[in-house]
Amino acid sequence: MNQKKIVLGITGGVAAYKSAELTRLLVKAGYDVHVVMSEAATHFVGTVTFQALSGNIVYTDQWDARRPNNMPHIDLTRGAAAVIVAPASADFIAKVAHGQCDDLLSTLVAARDCPLMIAPAMNRQMWENPPNQRNIAQLKADGVSIFGPGNGEQACGEVGDGRMLEAQDIFDHLEAALQPKVLKGKRVLLTAGPTFERIDAVRGITNTSSGKMGYAIARAAYEAGAEVVLVSGETSLPTPIGARQIDVKSAQQMLTAVEAEVDACDIFIGVAAVADYYVLNPSEQKIKKDAHILTLELAPNPDILAGVSSRPNAPFCVGFAAESENLLEYAEAKRLRKKLPLLVANLVQNAFGADTNEVVLLDDHGETRLHSAPKIDIARKLVAHIARLYPNVKQD
Ligand code: C5P
């Protein structure tokens, strides 16, 4: 199986233009994309667009003689990781629900030996039409993944359910569906981003943290089948797919949110850059500047991670360590001090804000180095590592 081959089916709908962007996203992520269009789809966007974007021949016709064996409905899906149909029209959904095969795409779907995912797109009334709802229920019962539809303004001017999801959302759902479900049924609680400790009405103390690593781990945990709660300091990132996000500012607020959620979690991952101190008496008003030295009284913040790991029936706890020197030595000492089965040592100081990272995983068995890679790849490997260690540490 080539995990990187995807068949993208496109059926008739104005949302077909979004599939050009979806093709681009898939190709950029390294997928080998083979586009198959229904005849109706070609009235909305031309085959040339998809051929240019995918770099592969686009098929529309069951009787296309370009394949030597004349069986595109069989060999196009062989070796593919999935068939994704976006947009999926009401007519196409009805065909698949009834096993009808009257064009290349519906025949290819019936003959596939890989998962099928669809992103419906239609007018809100068509979406709610009882036969369509019955067909969708049938597809779900048959194990087809349904992405969306979204809600909002439609091309016809009406407002409601039926819009196709945006290309990026479909891409994220597809990637999630393809990941192994190593944390299925597990509940994961994470902290991410910086905390902000108020000095006065406009100033505060914070740490440098984009939140990217924590958000990538939240996404990877969801992709692995976990239920994910993300307690996040202020970042500029969108909520990761599948996560329930609780926004906080200060370490105290982060602690309160964690305490409210921790009993219901199996795995706790502290990725947040929690400020070590808070200001004892923050000023309600902006402190006026004058010629004198300003003294702030700082008190240590609670260690959220150490607090969680020392609870009776503690969840499986994972910590992070960023050090400017003696990284592995300090990190292992931190792991033992905070009683963590797993600690992630950040190898690169300039990982802050970057899209890549390089880390060493420290656990009772030793060190595992994860070489420089996009944060989502590091996050998926970390999740796989947690899934390997978890059963030995926790007995459900
Ligand atoms: O002690 P240090 O701050 O280096 O530890 C880093 C790890 O501990 C991270 O996983 C971080 O999220 C967590 N931590 C915490 N609460 C604090 C300080 C750190 O949860 N007050």
C-alpha cells in the first residue's frame, strides 16, 4: 500500500472550485493525487486545471481508452490510501448509498479496496431532504467518513447546512482519518502556549511561546483517536481539529482549568511555557513612569505538571524541557524530580515560533532522538511513543 496515493473524486457542484485548492494542498504534502470527475463536475471546472495541479491524467469516462487494460475503475484505486469525493453531490451520495454504478466515479467507488471519505456540498433544502438524510445515514452505517457539511451562506444565496468544508479543513480531516488509531478511547489533556502574568492594566510578564508544538500534539492526539482537551494561553493559532479548547491567560487560570479537567483524563501533556513567577500586587491602573527604580514583588507560580503527576491515580504525565545548556542532563533530572514517565527535551533553542523541531524523548528505557522535522511529524511520533509506553505505566 502506498500511503501517499489518493484518488480525488469530484462531482457536480459549484464547490468544485475549492477542490483545486484541495489538490494543491495534497500535492504539497507529498500525496500522489489522481483526479476522477463526474461529467457534471466538468461543467464547473475543467479537467485541465486538475491535470496541471495534480500532475496526473484526469479521468472522467468509464470507456477511456488511455489505460492499456481499459479498466480505470479497478486500477485507479489499487494501492491508494483512500478515495475522497469532494464535492459530493446529493445524486452521487444517493448512488453510493444504493451501490449504483453508472459512471466511472461511482463504479470506481464500488470497486475500491480502501476507505471512502466524502465532503457533501448542496443547497440546505437538498441536504435536509429526508431521502438524502437516509442516504447519509446509510453511508455512515457502511463505514464511509463524512466530512461536514459546513453551515453558512450558500452559492444560491440561501443560508444553512450544506456548504462544502474549506479545502484546508477537508485536508486536515483526511490526514486525521489516515493516522493509526493508537490512542483510541483515551482522553488527553494538554496545556499549550505562554501564560501572561499581569503587572498593571496594560503590562505583564510572559514567556516566548507560539503554542505551535502543543497545538500540533493536540491535533496528533485527535488523529490517533483520542478525545482532546486543550488548555491554552494566548496564541494566534486556530483551535486544532477535534480539540475542545479552554482559553486562559495566567498560570493560576491554567491551573484552575487543568484541575477541573484532570480527573477525566488518561494522559496529561504539559507543553505550556508557564511563567515561573506572578506579580504579587498587580496594579489596576497603568503604573505611571517616573525617575525612580520600580520594584515588583514576584511570587513563584504553582508547578501545574508536578501537581498533576503527584496526584493519587495520576494520569500518564508527559513534560517538556527547554534548556539553554546541559540539556539532556537537566532534562533527565527534571523528569525524575517531576515524577514523569516521559519527558521531551527540546534540542533546538530556535524552535520557538518555528514550524520544525528536533527533540529527545527521555523515559525509563533511555533516550529516543527525533530528528529535525515539521512539528506535526514530531507530534505524531511523540503520540506513537506515548501509546507504546502507556499500557506499561497505566493499567486501565
Ligand atoms: O521546570 P520547567 O518549567 O522547566 O518544566 C517544564 C515543564 O513543566 C513543561 O512541561 C511545563 O509545561 C511544565 N510546567 C508546569 N507548570 C509550571 C512550570 C512548568 O506545568 N509552573
